Amino acid sequence: MIAGEDEPESRPIGIRGQRHLRYLNQHHKVLYSELLISGKLNDYLADLNEQAEDMFSRLVKQLAEKEGVTEAIKAENQMLWV
């Protein structure tokens, strides 16, 4: 038997997931404990991190469209782009 064979694949938790983990641990200890005991904490944090990353990407794209920022401006006039 290979070590770790029975363990489920764990998904990576990014910075936003780590920050939410700290928030849960400090302010919502009951929810933190329930997720930890049930074994759902890692999936919960990974899902939350993915949602936050998606939202961030969507917001950056919307802001770039609103401000008229394009790759052409970035290539032509870097100071204007900044």
C-alpha cells in the first residue's frame, strides 16, 4: 500500500482562502470547528478562493473596459497606460 493512497486530493488554498481561514478562526469559531471536524474546511476555503479570484478577474476586466484600457495603449504609450 502506498502512503497517502486513501487520502483525498487536497486543493490548494490561495491567499484569499488563507485570509478567510484566519477570519473564521478569529470571529466564527463554531463554523470553523464544524468545517474542520467534518473535513470540509479545505474544500470550503478552496471554493471561496476560486470565487474570489474569478470576481477579481471579472472586476479588473470591467474596469479596463470602462476606462478604455487596451493592449494597444499599453504597447504605444506606457506612461498613459500606467
